[in-house]
Amino acid sequence: MRDKIAKYLMKKYGTEPEYLWKRYPRFAVFRHDDNRKWYAVIMNVTPDKIGAMGCDEMR
């Protein structure tokens, strides 16, 4: 799913993913070309970080 999202964003908006963190090499951000602000981030999180139950990472 991660690759599908990245391909869609590249096709739709022409932006490439940026991998900013050595500790998290699969976390990617996408930025607007004009102001360099993030408009999307792809990362793994645990359910408790978004108010859900469980402890396994969500992808």
C-alpha cells in the first residue's frame, strides 16, 4: 500500500518522497514544490498514537 500511495502522489503532484530520518528509513514525507511544506507523510504508528486499541504497528 505504501508504494501505491507514493506512486499516486508522484503521478498526481509530481513530488518524490524524501526520507529524512536515519533511524526510520521507511518514513517518507512529500512536500509542496513552492513552499516546501509537507502535505503528506508515510510512517508506521502504534494504534494508541491515534486513539485506537492495540499495540502492534499499523502500516
